[in-house]
Amino acid sequence: MTPDQERWAEALKVEEIHGDSAPVYIAERIGALAEEGDLEGVQRWQQIAIRLDQLRYPRTFLPG
């Protein structure tokens, strides 16, 4: 599994477990990791947040 696939799987699991509270959960994780100085962890959870946003709000791209 690639890192990108892992982030998608993590976003899906967070959505499944936390539902409407998923964005809050992710924000809390990012905050806690930032306080600990874990920049890699912050980046990982930011990537998960982006994918959660893409799951919740898919964009329609029109050709041309």
C-alpha cells in the first residue's frame, strides 16, 4: 500500500468512527502533535484532513 493509499484509508476510517465530528477530531490530533513538536505527525494528519475534505465535498471538474 502506498502512503497515498494509507492516507485515504485513514480518512475513511476517521469518517467511519467519528462521523460529523471527524474534522474536530483531526484538528485536535494536529494540535496535540504540534504541541509535541511532531512535524511529521502534523503533516500526516494534514494530509488525512485534505482527503477527508475531498470525501465530504467532491469537486466536479469540467473539461476544457
